[in-house]
Amino acid sequence: MMSTPLIAGITDGAWALLWLYVWLLSAIVASYLSERKGYSDRAGLATGLILTFIGPIIWLIVPAKPDSKWKTLGPTGRVQRSIES
């Protein structure tokens, strides 16, 4: 008896692997966001692992600390350079 319906030939094991990747990606994104905003990366890792889909969304809402990388370098970490002519 199958517990998950087959969609486009994907088996139960493939669904489990897909959800594992989603879970790990959520933890990575939440950890990155919390570290950029000046908090501990462990706090982001914990929220990403426990609250899979809403963990990264929570860290997008949490305000950044004044001296954080989010405030000084921006969300992606690239320094904005002025073009001198």
C-alpha cells in the first residue's frame, strides 16, 4: 500500500529526498540571514530546522542590528561601489 500518491513517476523515496533537501535549504537560508543581521548563526540554524518553511521568513522580518553586515554591506554582502568618472 502506497502512502504517497505517485506524481509523474516519483516514488516515495524520491519525495523523502526532496523534502530532506527543502528542510536543509531552509536551515541554510535561515542561518545565513541571522548571521547577516548580526545574530548568532546557531539561532538561525535552529529556527530553520524547527520551523522549516517559516524559519527564513522570520529572519527576513527580524530587524538587523545597527553594526551588522546586513546594515553595512547589504543583504548579499557586496559592497556598493561608486562609479568615478
